[in-house]
Amino acid sequence: MDTANDLLVERTTSTGVQEKRTYTVSEVASMLQLGKSKAYELCNEGIFQTLKIGRAVRISKASFDEWLNNQFK
């Protein structure tokens, strides 16, 4: 199981490209073309995995991407 620190670290792929493990609320809001308030509401609904570190909220890229892909089915 990933630790909180593992979720925040960018990983390098075999091709040397940095891959993000988490999104910020602002990034999710931008991708969905929503306001930050609505993005925070989605985070609080528990539809994808989030991690709170102090006041900062990070969204699991894997769980967000899976949720988003399922919206088009």
C-alpha cells in the first residue's frame, strides 16, 4: 500500500518522463472547467480518493482518472 509520502512523489517512467501521482483541487477544477468550490464539493463527496495534509488537499491521480473515464460510459 502506498504511504502518504509515496502519493505525493512524482515518479519517473522508463522513458525518463516525470509522472504526477496527485492533483491539486485547482488542477481538478481546471480540468473539469469548474470553480474551486465545486471541486472541493466533489472531493468531500468521496467519489475519488483524497489526502489532506494540513489545509492542503491532494487528489489521487489514479482514482480521479478512473472516475472521469467511467463518466463517459
